[in-house]
Amino acid sequence: MISNFHRFYFLGIVLDCAVPAMAQEQQDTTSRFNQVQQLNEVVVSSRSAKQRLNNVQIGQEKIQLSDLVKVPSLLGERDIFKSLQLLPGIKAESEASSGFQVRGGTSAQNAVLLDNTTIYQAGHLMGMFSSFNDEALTNAVLSKGMIPAQYGDATSSVLTVSTKSGDMNDHHFGGSLGLLSAKVFAEGPLVKDKASFLVTARRSYADLFLKLSHDYKNSSLYFYDINAKIDWQANAKDRLSLAIFNGKDVMAVQNLSHINWMNTSLNLRWMHSYSDKLLSTTSLYYSNYKSFMEIDGFGLDFDENGFIRHYGLNHTLQWFPMKNLQWNIGLQSALIHLRSADWNVGNTHQNEERKAWENAIWMNGIWSPCSQLSFSSGLRLNLFTVLGGSPYYELDADGNILSTYFSSSGKFVKTYTTLEPRLSVNYKLTSSQSLKLGYTFSTQQIRAVRTSSWSMPFDRYTMSSNIIKPEMAQQVSLGYTRLLQHGAYDFSLEGYYKDVDHVYDYRDGKSFNSEIEIERLLLEGRSHAYGIELGLHKNTGKFTGWLSYTLSWVENKIDGINDGRWYTANNDRRHDLSIVAMYKLTDKWDLSASWKYNSGQALTAPSAKYKINGEYFYYYSERNGYRSPSYHRLDLGANYTVKKAKYTSTWSFSIYNAYNRRNPFIVGFENDSRTASGIQAYQFSLFGIIPSVAYSIKF
């Protein structure tokens, strides 16, 4: 076989690359296409050392259910989001929260996609657990360094979660019972080798215990989620699927308050093979996030609701022109309807809704000119059009309305056009070492504006308007990966710097319900984040696990806040360390432990207090100038698994916060006449030690 040789100059190093001839490429096309087709249906990925070394995309993390099952869990709930929090550069929002923050961003700067459909507030019980039932999932892939061009609307990271397909040959069913919730699932063929189904359901039952209490029998506290998927292999070239998700939370205290929120998504997908080298995927999707809060007591008479709805089309072509080159080319179009708030306060009703039309086209290519060098590069063109049908404003510097104007429904008010380049390069120094470089420019049109550092269902959402500009982020990252002892261990080190423009925060003294016009509440500025991430994995033997450490800084600068000076962001935590250990004791028993440490969260504390007319008022001289105490805890877990011919059963035992550390959840301030300042801090802790047990069985 005749080969072509090319010389490349990369980072001052001369590479002589042998490129296989086209004849060999054509022979290998069919097998490669079949692999890609399978990967789109059943996402099979490896977090092995070899995969981490060879992956062209810098800053990508993959989670498999095999890891998820072994890691200790809270109240028996295996949570794919909490597993992500144990990896470098990814931090929990707060104690026990499934919300995660990536490389200096907030959780609102992440895009969470379930079967390529956006999910907002993907958490149960105020974010304590993720909305995704592990029984319904194959895996999750997080892009935090270079984000491929097919993904947009995120300035921090993109998490893609895939629903698994049902078995087309055999029926399976099962369930599990834990301290908090129960799960059931069923899958199997509708038509053998042609069509399959999968259904999973989960519900908590804390409300059943409330019914037994005389004081709380009229209160509610529960969540549920349902996943369903149908796959149909129409013929050798066409495959169709329909994926449905619905999840809801309800929290009510007697007749005094009521909060609920829910997510619904549908994705109808058609995959078609045009040839051995060309594959298309077309999706129609719908996403709806709704929230509602009512308070009728404590001297208040208030209710509020909001929603975000997407109606969209996504079309992607995967093209394999040669063995070492592949292209992902596509377009997306979506109508977005966002209700920022709808309030009834006493006899007063106020409402703010906005609509937009978002379109994007992209190209993303992966090219390996030789075994030493590979590229992933892409370009995304995004057009976000603000639509009429709602009032728009002109404001002065203090947020007062100067003028109001109305545009007819569907009329273009303003269009933002952005061109977003993406690049990642992997250069293999040796067969066991690689150097990676990445750059991402990304924008985000919809964002949550929060008064705290963690997600709440009553956070107010807003999107780009005539006043609010798209959030724009640029990130540069550099990484090094090395295999040790033939892959028994691997080590990685990545550094990054990220700059974000058009960051918005509340004006001093304002909160989510100060004004109905959300633009009046906000000030615009910028943010930057930088840090170093270290990872060490042990991959083989009975004893496996990993260590991850992140050293990072996050700062904001917004005119009108902190006297226009740079200030520490409230999600800044300097040090974050996770140690995870798993041990296969016997064929039936496996043990696990995880230890988590992070620096205290930045917070704003009063510098002085004044007494006016008998009332105390606090003076704050600096935004986020103080820190809460550091956070650390140890979790322990054990699984006892019995495999029989017809079923597999597992008892799962865990201890959350094994040494009963009282970690800070809320830090507040109150008057104290015994101190010189007249102020003292107090701490509220959410959890002490929590043992739990769960049982699952699969047939």
C-alpha cells in the first residue's frame, strides 16, 4: 500500500506524518459508519486512561453508570450530577446540592441537554438531587474546555445526557426502594429486532409520613420524574425514536405557602443513512420549564409564576470523507417564549413576558493527519432575534424608565449576530504523553439572575433584549496528560483563563421581586476566572479511584457595585479537593469512600451598624469581602450484589458525612451588644451524619 507523507510544523516541532491512501480509507468506511451509528443510539464511552490520552477535545469529562453505582450516595439516591462534582474544575453549589459550577461559572451558565433538549432547574427538592433517574441513562458527557460547535447558549459548560434505548430482544424490569424514593423500570421489544420501549419512573414519599402527623397532614413534600422512549428500526437506513421526560416537585406548608416547579421535554428524532459516508439526524423538540410560588400567610398575600418554552428543529449531517477526517454540519432553529414573572400582590397584577427566535448554523471537524496530531475545530454562527408583542424600555443610569414602546407580535425588535470559533489540538509527545491546547468563544442568550450562589425554583430568568446583551465568554486552556505503568495510573494537569463580557448582577438593595421590569434591577459588567486542575486516576486492580484538585479564582467588575472595583464572586472557592476510593472486596461486596474539601464561600458581611429611630441598619463596605468557614466531609458506601440466572439484586449501604461535620449552609448576621462591633455571625448547617440503605432488583 502506497502512503502519502506530509510534514507539519506545530509548536516548533517538525512532524513527519504518514497518511493512508484513499483505497484503504474506503475499505474502512463501512465499519466506521456502523460504529458511529451505534454510538448515536447507545452512547458507549470509556473513561479509561487511553481514552483520556487520545481524546482530541480538551477539558471533557465522561461519567459512566458503572462509576455512579459505586460512589457513596445521599439517602440511597445515585446522582449523576453529584458524581460530576467529584471531578476537577467542577464544584457543588452548596451542601448536598446537585447543582454544579464549572471553571468559575454559575450553574446558570451551564447548558444541560437531555437528548439534545434543554432542561432548566434540573433538580429535585430545591436542587438536592438531580432530576434524572439513573435507570433511564446511559452516560453523561461534560464539555468544559473546548465546547464543540454544535452546542451553544452556554458560557461555562455543556452537559449532554443520553436516555438509553430499550432492549430489542428481551424484556427486563425491576425497581429499587430507598429511604427517600422508589423507582421502577421496564424495557423490551415491541417488535423483536425492530422496535423497543423503555419506561422509568421515580417518586419520593416523604409526604406519606407527613400525613401521619396531625400538625403537617395538610402539607406536601414530594417529587416525581418519568422517562419514556420508543425506538423503531424502520429499515437498514432509517431509525426513529421518541424520548419523553416529565419531572415535578411540590412543596406546601399547610395553607400558608405552596411552591412547585416542573420540566417537560419531548424529542422526536429521525436518523437516516444516505451512504457509507454520510449520516443525518433530524429532531423536532419541545421543552417547557414552569415554576409557581404562593404565600398566603406571615402577613403576605402573594403569588408568582414563570416559564421558559422552546419549540425547535435540529438537523445535523455527519460526513466521513476519509479515514482520518469527519465533519459535523448542522442547523438549529427555535422559538422561545419566556415569562420572567407574573405576580399577584394583593389586588395588583403585573406580568412580563418576552419572545425570541434563535437560529444557528455550524461546522465542526475532527482531523488526525497522523497518529501524533489531531485537531477538533469548529465555527458556529448564532442569530438571536428579539420579537415584539411585549413592552420594551429605555432606562437611565439609575434604572428609571425614560420611555416605553410596543412592537406588534412577531416584529423584529433587535437581532444579535455572533460568530463563535472553537478549537482543540492534541499533540502526543510520546505513546504515553499528550499535550492539549483549546480555545472557545461562546455566547448565552438566556440566564438566571440569582440573589444567592445556589439555584432556586423562583430564580428570575431573562434573555437578551434591546437592553440586555448576550453574555460572551472566551476561554483558553492548556493541558498535559500522562499514562503511568502502562495505563494502570494516569495523571492530568490543565490550566485555563476565561473572560466573560455582559455579566449581570442585581443592583445594591434590589432582589428578584423589587420591580416587574427585570432590566431595572440589573447592572452590567464583566467577569474573569482562571485556575489549575489536577487529576490522578488509579484504573486497574481491586482498588481503584481518583484524586482531583482545583486551585481557582473568580472575580467580577460591575459599575455601580463595590464602587466599580473588582470583587470576588460569591461562587469563588480557592481550593477544591476530592478523593474517591473504590475496593472490590469479593465477588459480592464492593466498598467505596469519598472525601471532599473546599474553601469557604465568599460572602458579604456588614462593616458597621447604625441605630435610627430605634431600628438597626447595617452598612456594607465591600461586596463578598469575607468567607464562610471551610467545608469538608467523608462519605462511606458498600454494595452487596447477588447475581442469579434470572435476576440481579443489590443492597446499598451508605453513610453521608461520616464524622458528623457541621458544615456551613447559611451564614447570617445579627445584633450582639456583647461585642465591640455590635454584630455577630451565626451559622446554619443542613446535615449531620446520615446513614441510609437501598435495595434494587433487576430481572
